[in-house]
Amino acid sequence: MKLSVEAFRDWKNRSITLLGMSGVGKTYLSALLRRSDWFHYSGDYRIGTRYLDEHILDLIKGQAMQVPFLRELLRQDWIFIRNNIKVDDLGPVLSFVGKLGNPDLDGLDMEEFSRRQALYRQGEIAAMMDVPHFIRKAHQVYGYSHVVNDVGGSLCELEEPAVIDLLARHTLILYIQVPPEDEIKLIRRAQADPKPLSYRPAFLGTAVRDYLEEQGLEYVAEINPDEFTRWVFPRLFHSRVPRYEAIARPHGYMVSSTEVAQIRDEADFLDLVEAAIARKVPDPI
């Protein structure tokens, strides 16, 4: 959605999509805006509670069935298991996605890892297609004035133009860019605590081949899951930057993570969006 500064100021029910790598401040902004009459739509929360819920539960139940005591309780329906996914704690989703590598180090083989990656991708597409529905729901059911769409860091990997077109029609897309001087900080932070990641199949295949060759390994089962995640993150980060920009240039606006870090309230945020709109270079005719 493209707007002038004046049109943005007059926009009665704002809907904004926050785009960028994990760690740039999307959830920080969403939590801040939630305190000022904004409905927080978390793409990952929707994926976990709607589109991966059964898959996550099956995984947990499969582990529980290996314990004789729990197996009998489950088979007799004397206990039940449910997910406890929170907007600010997506642990079950991350556990399901998992990491590639040595099963003795809680890694997954390529077939199972790819299966889960595909399920997550399908869930992410579906969750983004749900955005217009939740915008209406936020206004009509819950009575919120505005909506912030907090998307996962892998949105740029989907290669689904229909998703971007839909978000651009219904929301203002705001890409949070990481300045070059802050890139190393974000990368080091991610490497210090390696989390499960979502990959494009082509990127993953190339990365695995390169890693095996570089480390002198023959099989995925020899990969240390955390070491691979640390190794691959900088490559993933730099592969995503042009993809984010390819979305933001024609469809949205850009701000920096440095600017986001200075936001303290809704007024600051709205000022930042207006500044991003004002400095947008018009598309060539």
C-alpha cells in the first residue's frame, strides 16, 4: 500500500506489516503498539496454533508413546497433551522445525528436516493469506483501531507473489533494514544462541553441500546441528537482504533497525513511518 504522508495521517484504521530478519525489532514494535490500541497479528503464532498445531502434537505424542507409563495413559485417553504457544514464546514451533544434523545431537536427517520445512512454508503462506480476515476481525470483533502484522523472518523466502500482492493491498509494508555497521552484531547474536531456521530448498541444498565439503564430511548425520546453524546464518542473512529489498522497493517503505531502537511509544512510531514515506524515492515512470 502506497500513501502520501497526508493520507497516512488521515488513515483511520491503519494496518502495517513489519518485514525484516528476526532480531531487528519487529516483535518489540508490535508489543509496544499493542499497548496503544493496536491488534498484534503474529504470523508465527498463527502458524503454530493453527497450521502446525496437529503436527507439533503428533511429534510430542510420538515421543511420549516411547515411555511405557505415558503410552498407556495416552492410549486410554486418561491424559491429553496440548500446545502452549505464546506470542512472545514460540518454543513449540521452533522445536518442531528443528535443526539439521546428527541425531545423537538432536539433529534431523535431510528427509525429515525437509518435510518439516515444507510444512512450515505452507503454514506461513496460509497465515499471511489470513491477514485480511484478521484485520476485519480486529476491527469488528475485538474493537481495535489498528493492526500490526508481525511476520516471520522467512517471508522473503516464500517465492509466492500472491502473498506479497495481498499484503501490499491490505497493509503498508515497512521493511526494517539492518545498517552495515550493525550486521555483525545481529549475526553474532544469532550465532551465540542458534535457533531453528527456515530455508528455501535450493539455498539449503547448496549450503549443505558447501558445508560438507568445507568440513570434510560425507553425510548429513555427521553434521553438528548448532555448528551448521552458526555457519549458515551469515550466508542466509546476506541472501535475504536483496529479497527483502525487492519487496520493499515496489511495495513499501524502509527504516533502519537503528531508528527502530529509538522508538519509545506509538507517537514515535508514527513519526518514523511518516519519515519513511516522505523520503521514499518515487518509482520511475
